[in-house]
Amino acid sequence: MNAVNHRLSIPAAGAILSLGLLVGASADVAAQPVPPPPEVVVPPPPEVIATVEPVYYEGHPAYWYGGHWYWRDPHGWHWYGVEPAYLRDHRAHAPPPRYHYEHRR
């Protein structure tokens, strides 16, 4: 009977050891820092782009909308996290005029 118990204890010990390794491995994975999700830029609506005069900065038109300056390149829309001094001065001294394209009576 001792031989049978001894044979059963070896696989049981192996299972316990592998469980311990899995728990240790999952603890190492949990300790890894998780990168932040990519920032999603919601561009100004087409109505704003059509009715706001752009300000050209760094070779492309920039649009003031919702408290940020937005600009577009072939990869999509972007916004300046920190307002550049040139655009801040432009906004402070000459806010972009907005055109209205509605039918007037």
C-alpha cells in the first residue's frame, strides 16, 4: 500500500509544483505596467470646418474648436495638447471669423 501511495504522490506533487509556477508567472504578468490606451481625437464637425477661417501654422491649416487647435494630415486629425504661442496670440488678438452660409431673406 505504501508503494501505491508513493506513486500517487509524485504526480500530485508535480501538479502542485506546476500550479505554483503558474501562480508565480501570473504574478509577474500582473506586475508589468499596462500602457495607456491611444488617445482618440474627435475632429471638429464639417460645419465648423466649412464656416471657420483656418489659421495656417507649421504649413497646415489649424482650426480652433472646443478649446483646442485641431489640424489634419494624411494620417488623420490631431490637436495641440499645449497651445502654441503663435496660435494663442492669434486667438487673443484676432479671433477667427465665422462665416454663415444660410439663406437670408
